[in-house]
Amino acid sequence: MADLNQETLTDAVVAQMASTPDPRLRKVMESLVRHLHAFAREVRLTPAEWLAAIGFLTRVGQTCTPIRQEFILLSDTLGLSRLVNLMDDQANRVGEATETSLLGPFYREASPQFAYGESIAKHAQGPEMMLFGRVMNEAGEGVPNAIVEIWQTDADGAYDLQALDPETMDMRGQFRTDAEGRYAIRTLIPLGYSIPMDGPVGALVRAQNRHGFRPAHIHMLIGAEGYRELVTALYLGDDANIDSDTVFGVSESLVVRPQMGAEGSPSPDLPSVRYDFQVARKAAHDKSGRVGADPSKIAAE
Ligand code: BEZ
Ligand code: FE
């Protein structure tokens, strides 16, 4: 029988897992074990800290519900979601496209459908703005019939799930681009908000003296036949936290500033943003999926 010690243990674990038939699972688990053991050695993990971590992860799981995904929030605040997004873009995109951003925990499938220029604010009230532009391919041609999904907070910084009965959808919806690839969405100017701070992830963020805020933003998910799905968001440049997003979603190219008199706005009387989204062709091997999901679907799978 091999005598296990600090030096031989890692290889013994990896050797026992070598029987894993799925090669990807084998590789991922071997690497995970090697990094996990190296981490424990580096910080000289104590039994009390090990138990505290088990307690923390237990609370993260217990906080998850069909409308709240605390594990995704943890991944977001550790920068892991953004990292997976960035790596996936590099591996699977064919040609230039609008930069991606986080899907976040507030995406919901089957949101209401709207016509060109309609307002997504059914219940919420506040200062309005117009978001318009085109969905284009890399040749600069409009992509007709693309689905443009949008979701955002109201003018007080709350998503429908937080402000209303969870059955009610507001400040979200789906639009179709017209024959020239144009879209136009009337909406409210969103407000920055704190990520949910009443759970274990919030407690960790507070223990790190981080503010927990996301700058005001509008989420977009754009899908068109033959193109790679684009999950992104537009960030309002005048938000005080534009440079310190708690979940690391902001890119310079996604920062916008609503302005009166924007050329071509379907509602020139409203502060408007023109933003043209560029979608990339789908790579033949692309099976990567989204970094995120409707929380109710994660629990069900
Ligand atoms: C969001 O933008 O909706 C979001 C993203 C990550 C964590 C919390 C919220
Ligand atoms: Fe958000």
C-alpha cells in the first residue's frame, strides 16, 4: 500500500480518476484537483478555514431558487463569468463582432414581444429614452428578422423580479429587426444597482470592502439564423461606478450616453442612443452555449 503524504497525495488522486472514460471530464477533474491542492498548499489551508468554506458553499446552494442563482453571482463577483465569456469569444467567433458582456441572473425566457419603437415599460415609470440602430453582419449589411431581446432595471434600479410579483414581466421584451436590420426600443433610463447583498455572496463582497454596485446598463441578447448569438449590454457612461463594476462586465466599446437630437432617432423628443450591433458568423464547431441561463431552467435540469 502506497504511503500517502503531502507530496504523493495529488498524484494518487489523479491516478485513481484516470479510469474516467470521458476524456474531457478526465482532463477537467485532473486539472481541478491539481490546482485545488496547489491552492491549499499555497495558503496553508487550516481545518477551520476548510469548514468555513464548506459552510459558505452550502449557504450559496441554499440561497438558490427558481428566480435567484447565487452560484452564478459568486462566479460573476470572482470574475470567472467574464473570463469564460472572453475565452469563448476568442475560441468561437468568426470575424469581428460587438463585444460581449454578462447575461447576469435576471434574464428570463419568453419575454413579451413588441413592435418597432414600442415601449417595454408596462408598469414602471420614469424618464424615458430611445435606443435604436441596426443589427449588422461583418460586411456592414443589415440582418433582417433578428431577435433583439432586452432586459433592464426600472428607473429606481430594480428588475421586475425584485419590484413586482414574480409572475409579472416588465422592462423586458423581444423585438424583430426590419428588412434593413433596424430596431428601435422605447424604454426608461436605467439606474445602477447593487447586486443582491442579502446572501452569502453579498457577505463576502462586504468583507472585501467592495461596494457591490453595477453601473446602469441595458442587457441585450441578439439572435439571428446563421449567426452567433450575441449576449451583451450597453453601459451608461455617466454612472459613478462605470470603472468599478462589481462583476467586471464593462468594456469601453459598450459605453453609451443618451443625447437629445440624436440623428435618425425615431423619437427625437427623447434622449436617444444609436447603437449598431455587429453579429459574427457561427463557427462550425461552436457548441459553447451561454455563460448564464434563466435561473428557473438551471434548477429544472
Ligand atoms: C446583471 O447585470 O443583471 C447582474 C450581473 C451579475 C450579477 C448581478 C447582476
Ligand atoms: Fe443587469
